[in-house]
Amino acid sequence: ANDSGNKIGRRRLSKRGPAELRRLLFNAAMAAAKSKAWKPIYAHYRAQGWSTTAALVIIARKIARAAWSIHHYHSTFDPERITKNA
């Protein structure tokens, strides 16, 4: 974010982090956006006015967070949990 004091700057997508990981997460998000579990989330963000790329980046981040949670807590994927905060 480009914020300072009362100024609220423009938000943009960055190209930070490992490029290969970003590419893999983005590709996973493109596939997930067509699946039954993630399609409503993708439609929700598109309906809010987000661009296709931005909506896919949001889904990619959600996938990364879900993967970390599954690994950390030794749990299984539950589609009900991802739709709670969409």
C-alpha cells in the first residue's frame, strides 16, 4: 500500500516472493476457480468488481493459507471453512 498519514494510496499487485511459487499458486487458482468448492468465491470477488487477475490472486492466497493450515494442524481440507469468509 502507498499510504502516508491521511493519504490512502493506490493498491497494486506486486511481484514479490519466489516467482515459481507465485506461478504455481496462480495456476492452482485458475484451476480452482472452475471447481465446485472455489467457484462461488471466484464469482463473489468478480461481482465485487475485482479484475480476473486480482480475483485469482486472492484465491491463490487463500489456497496458500489453507495449505499451510492443513500442514500445520495435520487436518484435512474442508470446503465449508473456505466459504465462511468470502
